[in-house]
Amino acid sequence: MLAYMNAIAIGMRRDSRPSFLTVPEVAERLRASVFTVRRRIKAGELSATRSGRRLLVLESDLAAYIARLPKA
């Protein structure tokens, strides 16, 4: 059970495949616009991978980005 919870914490599914989010899903989680998320990706602040025309962000990359944000 602990291994499963650790996998969830780093953005992996139970079957060890990475879990990807679309740009609109990332925007929703960050409470930001899609345009802002795309700017962060273009600036290299947030890692993304292209699948055809779609940009996909690993959940673990999103978690790392959030951890780097300044604390308010």
C-alpha cells in the first residue's frame, strides 16, 4: 500500500505508467489561464511533452513546479 501511495505522490499510476495532464487540466489545477500555462512551458519554467499537436505535462513535473513557486 505504501508503494502505491508513493507512486501517486510522484505522479505515477498504479501500473507504473506516467500520468499526463493536458494544458487545460494544468490551468485548472493552478487556477490560471491556459495562455499563462503555455507561457510557462515556452519559458521553460514548466516541462511539457508534445503528443501530436497536444502539449502534455507529467503530474510529477507539475508537482515539482508547484514546489518551486514562492511561498506566500
